[in-house]
Amino acid sequence: QLQLVESGGGLVQPGGSLRLSCAASGFTLDNYAIAWFRQAPGKEREGVSCISSSGGSTNYADSVKGRFTIPMDNTKNTVYLQMNSLKPEDTAVYYCNMVRALTNYWGRGTQVTVSS
């Protein structure tokens, strides 16, 4: 069964760092592009970052460029979201996403709260 499981969220002070994990099962990550989205309270879900199936291409939302990276570990079948210099406006539930055969697959999300 295809599954994505996010972890690594928590409470962090402004300027701090967190690393989120998206562990995949039921498929091999290096065959599919993976994206991270986030949804803040009262706001629509927005794309944060994505990585190509080969890992050779990445993209970032303007709001996180220079602060977030999206490394992949094929040996662990896991994609990460390394978040540095966190800001209160980064507070949201973070989800990873994959599309296969016109079907969207989502994890359950992990909460990130940036607050002093």
C-alpha cells in the first residue's frame, strides 16, 4: 500500500531550525517527484518545495528560498525538508505529496509552530 508519513514537526523559536521527514512506503521515491506543501490556519494549502524523481532538480516558493532545502535519501526512501531561519509565518501543518497515475497521495501532515 502506497503511503507517505511525515514527521519532525514541533515548536521552535524564530530563527531556529527543524528538519521534516517524509518516509515513503509502497513505492520507490526515485521514480516520482515529491513535493512539500503547507497549510496555515484559515489559509489555503500552498506549495513550499519539490524535488524531481532523480533528485537533480529542486524548486522553492519565493517565501522560503535561501532558508529551506529539500534533500533526498534514496537508501531510506525518505525526502526531507530542512528549514532554517524559521519565521512565525512559517507556522503551518506541513504535508508531503506525490502524484502517480493521476492520483494525489498525501501524508497526514506534521505541525510546525514558530513562536517565542
